[in-house]
Amino acid sequence: MMNQKTLLPVLLVPSCILSIPAAAMLFRAEGWAWGPADFIIFWILIAGVVLAYQFVASKATGRTYRIATGVGLATGLILLWINGAVGLIGSERNPANLMYGVVLGIGAIGVAIARFEPLGMARALFATALAQFQVPVVALLVWPSDFSPGVAPVFALNFCFVLLFATSAILFRQAGEKPAGAGGQTPA
């Protein structure tokens, strides 16, 4: 149930984040030509991420789980935002960029299968990191002609997302490990 404590971040976080592009447009910064639909779509996306964080974090078994949730969701949102705005590989119209939707879909399906259990969430985020890693490899093989800003920058940017998804996975794994004294053995 939504109460004032849970509703306030859902309203404020997207508004605060979207004040950045609004200010950029106000000061006529180059590259910031958003229309009302852009603000509405991104407000809904950010609010959805905040709601998802609140829901998943409510299942939290500890602080590490909540941090892992935040890292995973924020990484997915940033990936979606950058890819939707300018594309990570070539222009935003390059079909290779559609593969990032598959990456996020793998993460979402993995989370659903995991039922929010920490070790299952770790596997889902590792699978997401692996899918993220494969996108520029496949794109280079299939669409080599539209690979701007260049092979090294595209792979470097993708590797940043791989690291963030993997960090979330490692944190989920840590959240799911039992303390050494709890069962007599530490998990392998």
C-alpha cells in the first residue's frame, strides 16, 4: 500500500533528476532539445525504477541486498536513458542498439525466475552482465559499418555497464551467503 513515506520519493526523485535537462534547455545547452513527451516518458521510467526499488528492497534481507538492488536498477535506467537518447553503438537508429532491450529483458526475466532470492538475483545479474558484454561483439560482427564513436570507445562504455551489472551480482551473492557460524560451513 502506498503511503506518504513511499509516495514522496516516487514523486520527487524523477522531478529532481529531470530538473537537469530542464535547466539545460532553459540555458539553451547544445543537444538538449526535449519535448513534453520526452519529459513524460522519462518521468514515468524513473518513477517506475523508484517503485521497483521500493518493492524489491522491501524483500531485502539486509543493507547489501538494498545496495545491490539500487546498483542494478540504476544501471538499467542509465543504459536505457543513454541508448534511447543517442545510442551506444553508432546513431540511435542503429539496429544494434535494440539488443540492449534484450539485455534488460534477460535481467527482468532472471529476476522473475529468482523470485527476489539473493543468490538467484546474483545469477540473473551475472547473466545480464554477460549479455551486455556480448552486445558490442555481435554488433561488430553484424553491423561493422556503423560503429561510431569507434571500437575502443564502444567496448569501453559497454564494459562500464558490464562492471556495474557484475557489481550488483556480486553484492547479491554476498547478501545471500550465510555467516560462517550460521551453518557450520561457508558456501562455496
